Amino acid sequence: MSDTNRINAENLHAGYDTQDIVKSISCTFASGTFTGIIGPNGSGKTTLLRAFSRVIPSSGILELDGKDVRDYTPAEFGMALGFVPQDEGRPFSYTVLQVVLMARYARTSRFAALTPDDYARCHRALDETGVAHLADRSIRTLSGGEWQRVLIARALAQDTNVLLLDEPTSHLDLAHQSDILTLMCDLAASGATIIGVFHDLNLAALYCDRLIMIRNGQMVADGTPAQVLTPEKIRNVYGADVVTSCHPATGRTFLMPVKTTNGNVSHLKSLHIQVISGGGSGAGLLHFLAGRGLSLSAGILATTDTDYVTATALGIPCIPVLPFSQISAHALENLKVMLAQADKIVLSVHPVGAGNLPVLLALRDVDPARIIIHLPEGREFASYDFAKGTAAAAYQNLCAAGALCTSTYNGILRLLSPIINGD
Amino acid sequence: MTRTISIIIGLTITAIVTIVLCTFTGPAGFGIPSAGHGTADIVGGIRLPRVLAAFFVGASLAVAGAVMQALFKNPMADPYILGTSSGGALGASVAIVFVGGLFVPIFAWAGAVIAILIVWSIASRRGIISVETLLLTGIAVSFFFSAIVSFLITISGENVHQIVFWLMGGFWNASASDAILSACILVPAGLLLFFMGRDLNALSLGEETAAHLGIDAARARWSVLGGSTLLVASAVSIAGSIGFVGLVTPHIVRMLLGPDNRVVIPACVIAGGILLVISDTLTRTFFSDLPVGIITAFIGAPFFIWLIYQRGNVK
């Protein structure tokens, strides 16, 4: 059972009027799998899903459990495939239970009443999506997230082997997102075929065992999240720059966008900026500056430091050293070369003890006018001193020598600007 | 469930009481008129057919309104939304102006059905019909037919009075055969729509939803359109276009019993009948037999505004 193909599409075309939105897609979906369909806005994700659920006409081969979907009677189809729309109009005040009971219409004659079993199944579905307490409420009084969970409960109560979800978590809060998607994983584990359209790529990567990426109605990638969610593919398909990594808490592929277009810093793009940080103080700063497209390098960073993880993920060069060890003379020499090459140096104030004091002292040899110090609002140099006053003194001396100080990231951008104007 | 059943039973009793009381009510006061001979004929031969015709027409309009609202996913839809009333008005006007007032009900019936057929054929493409297109086409065809009716009124000369009265709707000429005819259409069409109740429930959440739930959406749509067209055409041919009964009754019923169409449809038969019988009795008793459409609009419009206001306040 676990290897049967539930849905089989070959050379599938579908669309509206005369225009094909889905073009020549071929894929199969086995039982016991949870597949995510991803792609940019307007790429045809939802159209593909609607072609599968045959609410729009399609051409090409499209089989459900080995039978052409167009050969199913409406009731047979309602027992074989469930569909959760993104949203649904609520013109009338049905109760939640009334709406979920509609899932059982396909299994009941129009001249017969629903059985206690039907009611039990619907109550169980309400329970599974966490809306059992809303059973007697009017659907018009529900929030968007509650309504979405009712729609999911209705599809569950259809008791179908195949479940199609169109952005099933778009209205859900964090806890309910994971509840619903875990439920879908469990259903897949017990043999169901789940196909969902996702905008949130991290969510898709976290729960789906397979992703299909489409662009302009055509399949461009099909595989595990790690195979599909590569920075190259994301750039090609979404036109966005991301870094990918394996998330430490989940072990799943994780994406982070890095570059945002920001016109008002374009004049800074010719600058090379050296960031000196440590103990996680520079992670946010590196991401902020990298996101504005600036050329960056990081300083000496222990490989256990969050700053090191960030710099590596963003592809920013740095000088890695072993944690809890003395900084070698070699590393210090490398740093001095980097300092000399940088147009500007941003010093993110960080805890300094005997071990990393040499880095701070190396800045004495740099023209203070090239240094910008970032000290968070309400903090003092003394609170970063773990070297019996010498570190605080070193910070103070840089300020006294003429290094500029700011407490915000945007302040750094402002301080970076004048040198271009001045030149 | 018990609440639903007791409300339906209560409505049924109210309907029977209303029919009996209204049959014995007239300009001469309550009871069997004592003066003159042939008084029993007034009650049995004139009032009873009129009361029953009003009941069946009210029931037909209310049921048609309820199913149109479900089909169009719009609680503001009314039974005339697809051009039936303007089609009926055109048919009746043609009969009055060109045929000397003969066969008005037949012409009105034909006009109503022709209007719907035109709307259907314009709105359907390649066998597929979209509810939104249907709605817009209905509005366009209504305006077109109304324009022709207005033109006929301007050239009708002395017949203008007759057309205008017909347009406002009433039961002056309601006969026993009218009552029987409307019952003969109400029973099968009402049963058809009642058994399409759950399809209507699913359709009222959207055609695609209905399809996903295993409902034959296309068949349901055609049956609902067919059934309601028969109901509205028969109502229009007997009593002209009486407004607001078909719009307001389903709302009252849903407020009492919820939106499940398997309950709403039978309840609309009773409630729509009661409302129109009472309105018609009011007009023939107290308002020298004004067109009943004036009474229903006079009561229905403020009530409807109150409903819209409520809708804004209460979810």
C-alpha cells in the first residue's frame, strides 16, 4: 500500500478560458507522502491544485487511484479527495457543526438522515483541529484562523485518502500552524496522500518530505527540501537572495532572505566595511548591513560564536579561531591586513576579556576617523569589560581619539555616508 | 431539533388559523356577511379562492427567494433577480395593449419564462454557467424589459391604469382555478427544492465547495433554477410582481430556524403564505383593495432596512 501512486498526472495542462496556467506538468503522488507545492505568486500553484480537484478543466492524463478523474461521479469524487480552500465566503450563519456535517453528504442518500457515526466522525474532526468548543457557534462569528481550522476539519471528516490543501496555514498563528501541519504529517504517516500549496518555504521545508517547485506553470524542481531549496534555485525562481542552512533545532533545511533592495544606500556600495564584533553582538548588525548589499568582512571570531555562524551563513569572510584559546599572532596579522584594506571599520561593542583584548588594542593603530562604534542604547563600556578596566579604557580611548559613536544601525548608515560626500 | 419541530408546528397552526380568520374577514367586518342573498358565495366563491391563491403565491415567492439567496450566496437576492418580474410585466403589458386584456396570466407566465431563458442562454458558455454572470445578465435583461414596458405604458392610452395596477401586484381577479394552478406548481417544485436542500446548503458556501463535497453542482444549479422559475412564473402570472415577500420571508425564517435549507424551504412555504394572506386581507379590508404590492413594500422595506442594520451590528 505504501508505494501505490494515488495521483498520476502526465503532460497536464489547465487554466482559465483559453490560456493555460499549468503547462505540461507530469508528476505522481504516492500514498503516505506529504508534498509541498511552492513557487512565486502567479506561478500556477493553486491552479494545479484546482486541476487535481477537477474544479477547472484540464487536458492530459490525470488519474486518481488509477482511474481518470473525469470518470468519477461527484459523490465518488467527494469520497476520494478532500480539498481545503484558502478561504470561503460565509454569507449565512450556519453553525460550525452544520458546515462540517456537509462532509458526510457524499456518503448519505439525500432521502436519508445522517447517522450517529457521521456525527461522531465530524466531532472527531473538530477535535483534531482544535475547534470542538466552537461546534455550536455561528460561522460568521469566527476569526479567520478558527474558520480555516473548521474548513480543515470538514475536509478531514470527508474521510478521503487524498487531501489537497491550499495554503492551509495562511490565517493560523504559530501554535496552530504546527498543530495542523503535524496532524497532516501524522495522516501521511498513516497512509494518506497530502499535497499542500505553501508560501512559507521554511514551513514547507519543515513538514513536507517532498517539494515541487513551479514557475510559469512548469515544474522546475522536484525532490527533498534540501534538494529543492538551494540558493541558486530560489534566486532563479523567486528572484530573491537567500542563505540556506540546516536548522540546529529541527535538522531541516532553513532559508533566510539576505538582500533587500534599498535605494538610499546605493552610494555606500563601493565601500568595503570591516566589522569587529564578538559574543553574538555583531550577528544582527552583519545581517542588517549584508541585507543592504554592502561589502563586508568580519573579524576574528571563535567558531562557537553566533557572529561566526551568521558570517558564514551570509558568506562574509572572517578569521575563524578555536574557542577559548589565545588569539594567535598569525590571526592578528591577518586582522591587521583586513583593517588596512577596509574603507570603514564598524566596532560593535562586545564583551572583552584578556583573550580577545589584542583585537581591541589593534584598533589603536587605525585612523580613528575610519572607526564607527556601535554601543546599544543605555549601555556603558564598563559593562563589557572583563579585563579589569583595560577594555573599557581601550573603548574610551578610541572615542577620545575621534571615533564616532552611535546607538542604532541606521545611525551607522548615516555615519558611513559623509566620507563619500567628502571625497 | 425539537425546537425546529415545535416552531414548524407553531407556524403550521398559525397558517391554518390565519387562513380561516382571513376568509371570514372583509370590508363588511368579521363573520359571514348577513345582508343580502348569496353571502355564502362571497365567502366560499370569492374570499376563499383569493385567500388560498394569496397563500400559495406567497409560499412560492418565499421559497423561490430562499433558494435564489442560497444559490447566489447572497442574502440580498430576491426571486425576481433573473428578470422574471420584468418578463412577466412585459407579457402582461403586451396582452393588455395588443390583445385587449385577454389571456393576461398566460402572457405574463410566458414573459417570465422567456426572460429566464434569455438570461440563461446569454449567461451560459460551452455548457458552463457562472452564478456571477447569471446575476449580471439578469439585471441587464430586467432593465431592457422594463424599458419596453415603460414604452408600452406611454403608448397604451386608456389602458395605462390597467398596466400600472398589474405592475403593483394584487389578487382582485384571483379565482379558484388560480388557487388550484398555483398549488399544482408549488407542490412538485417545492418538493424538488426541498430534496435539493442539502445541495443548496453546500452551494451557498460556493460552487467549488459543493463540488469538493461530492455534490453534483451543475445538476443542483439547473434543478434549483428550473424549480424556482416555475414558482416565480406562476406567482407572477396570477398576481403580478409583488415585492418583498420573497426577499424578507427567508430572512425571518433563518432568524428563527437557522440557515439549513432543508428547514428553511418548508418553513418558507408556511411563513410566506401567512405574510401574503395577511397583507392581502389588510388591503381588501381597510385600504379599499389597493394593490397588495403596496402593502408588502410598505411593511417590507422598513423591515428590510432594519435587517441590513442588524447585519452590520451583529455578525
